[in-house]
Amino acid sequence: MKKRILALIVSVAMVGAMLMGCTGGNSDSSSGGSSGDGESYKVGITIQSLSNAYWAGVMSKLEELLEEKGWDYTLVDCENNSGTQVGQIENFITSGCDLIMVHPADAQAVEGICGEALDAGIKVMCWDDPMENTTANWILDNEVLGQEIGKTAAEFINEHYTSDNKAQVTVIGYPSTKVLKDRADGIKKGLEENCKDNYEIIAEVDGLEAPEAQTNVETVMSAHPDANVFVGVGAGAMIGANEALLAEFGKGNIPENYGVITTDVTQQQLDSLKSGDEAVRAIVGFEGSNLDTATACLEMYERILSGEDFSSDKNIVRIIGPITVDNIDEILKGM
């Protein structure tokens, strides 16, 4: 039986279990999963945080796909702790995984241990960062993504605000993570390039997870009663800001010139956008639904494990695009 391991790997028993194989050593699981073409693989996956709604949704679908293929896998959450993540990768190496996927809490901190994995003949894929010690990196151009968020927010601002009545914008970011800092910087650049002198940034706050974003947005609204547009780096920023505005105004009563625009694709975000009576105004998405993204991720696994040569360019850039009323129903089917 395949298992998701959400807790830190801290006990000797759990480490011992991992040494038995990437399934966590469950006696009911096969010694090597078999894909449809007869290949057998073990995969170790370490994620920055499964408290993040976007990551939890995509990883749930990825698990379903891995189970359908019969692959052995372990999925662990490092809880944004790079030291924990290094230990998790060490255990993946010891357990003899064929592929390790890392979503780094701190890419620089895991470069060394990922190099050890390569030296051990294990293929390594990074999700999000253009790392050096990997086989391939599946990345977003985060500044470009941020600019697209800023551009989308600018379209909303230009519709509702003028130079005499400027939008009061809050940027919700997470600067301690480089990719998210790049994304927030891109948002500000996108606003600057596409707005018509009709906005001002009144606050920049953290908000990777929804509860933190909601608390910080409520604090901003208390200090700046006219705060009305909230742009951010991910699902947590959108969900938290939306909840803060719902608490302030009530569903169906949010002024039409108030809005939240971010990226990521979660069920809650899509439901809020589709409802039409909440603060979510637009989403800049990736491949599409959770299933679409999980499928694209698994395709990357297969390309890497097949021996494809990424030496000329190991940075594979993901596709981004808007989620609108025109395509939301199709995306909802894959959530």
C-alpha cells in the first residue's frame, strides 16, 4: 500500500522503514512497482509544504497517477525546513530510489545532497528552482509569472480606478523564498508597466498560507480602511485575502472595485471565481487543473527515467495562462 508521509522523519523506526524502500517498507507493497510498459521505479518526493492548498491538491492527484502505474513512492513534507529536507533526501538515497523530486525550501541548502544523489546514480528533478545538481528542473519563470499577475491585476485596476481615485494595492508575498520573491518583484513590475498612474502600493505583507494571509490582510485593512486590491504570489494569498474581505463585507456585498488576483489553481480559488459574488477576480494558472499539472509532472518523471538527455538545457519552463469564465468549467473537472 502506498502511503503519504506528512510528518517529519524523526524516529528510528520511520528511518528504518524508509531504508526498506521508497514505499516506506509496507509489507503489503511490491518490492518494485511496475508501470504499464513493465518498467519498475522507486520515487522519493519531498515537498516544501503540504499545508499549502495548491501543493496538497496537485500531490493528491499525482499520488493517484503513481498508484495507477504501480510505482513505489514516498511523499514527504519538509515543513519549510531545509535541514529536514536534506535528511529526507539522504534517506531517499539510502533507500535506493530511481528518482528524487525536490521542491526546495532552500535550493542552495539542498544542492550538496542532491549532488550526492547524482553521484549515487539517482536521477534528480527539481520543481521550481533552476538548480545545478539535478538531472532536470521543471520551473516557472517566476518573474514572468509575477508580471502576468501584475498585468492581470492592472486590467482590473484600469477598469475601476483613475489617477484621481487610485487603487490601494497590497502585495502579498513570501520574500524568504527566492522564487516567491522573484514572483512578487514581477508583480510590482507588471503593475508598473500596465497601470495608468492609478494605483499605489500601500503595504507588502507575508502570506504563503491562507491563515497567515488572512490575518495580515485584516491588519492592513485595519490600518488602511481604503485598501481595496490585493495581489499575491499564490493560493494562500488569494484564499486568505478573500476570506478577510468576506468577513468584512459578507458574500455578495463586496464592492465591485475590490478584488484579489493571484496565481495557483485550487478548488477553493476556482469556486470563488465561479461564484461571481466573492472578491476573487482573476487567476493566473499553470497547466490547468490539479490533474493536468500532476499529469505533466508524471510526464517529466517518465522523460527523466527514460534517459532523455537534458544536458543542453536542463530548465524545462512550464506553461502559464489565464483562468476565465470561458475555461473554468473544464478546469474544474480535473480538480
